[in-house]
Amino acid sequence: MSRIAVFPGSFDPFTIGHESIVRRALPLFDQVIIMIGYNSEKRSFFPLEKRVEWIEKVFSDTSKVTVATHEGLTVDFCRKVNSNHILRGLRTAADFEYERAIAQVNKKMEDDLETVFLLTTPEHTPVTSTIVRDILRHKGDVSMFLPSNITMKDLADYVG
């Protein structure tokens, strides 16, 4: 059986911290599926299609990473793709408490599902999609917080 990890998130936008977690997880899994969750009732900063395109561009160098979208419970997506692992990154103790609760509920819903936590590297600890969006709203340069394959030019059409 393949070791497939699902890395769920909104990735609005995908940051260097997200990229680091995925790249560091590659030796642990046969495949990592980056699952962009979406809620049709919520407004995203970047269009879903663009987020998929940008993440695929970031990982164009490896066949072990794929990108998918899903509306609904992560456990349902994991069942659909035959994954027994959820991959999550932890930046802070607060992240741990929040992610632990979700992992325990997921485990209760699907006993075979394990959540694997990777700590962010120290230099990525302060990087969040929320902060990146805020900098963008104020017309700041976020290139240092994005994977090298995603440029400010890519984002220009979506920044007022």
C-alpha cells in the first residue's frame, strides 16, 4: 500500500513555509497531495484555479506532489484518495493545540487516519498566509515569503 499524505489548507496564498513542509515530507511518503479546501460561501483572496496553478508550478520538479481541490471534510477526501495520513505544519504552541484537537476529531471519525506534524523551520515561523495577504493589501512586496516559482508579477492582477 502506498504511503499517501494529504496536506490540507486554503493556501491563500501558498508560502515558503508551506513549500518547506511539503519538501521535507517527501522522503516520508510515496505521494503528497496538496488539498486546497474551499468553501463556496467564503470569499478567497486569490482564485482557486490560480492557487492550483501556482502550487503545481512550485512542484513541477517532482511527480510525488499533486494538487487537488475539495469542498467538505478532509477525512472524506482522505477516504476518496486512499490516504491514511494528514500532513500538518506547526509554527507555534497555539498551532499545536488547535491542530491536536482537529487531529483527535479526525482520528475519531476515521480510526486508520494518522496526522503527522512537522515543525516549521525557525526562519519560517512568522510566515502566514494572513500576514502575506495583509502586506499585499497595503501594496507591499511579499516575494521573500513566496516560493521562488511564484512572483509578484503572478499576483499583480489580484492585488488592488
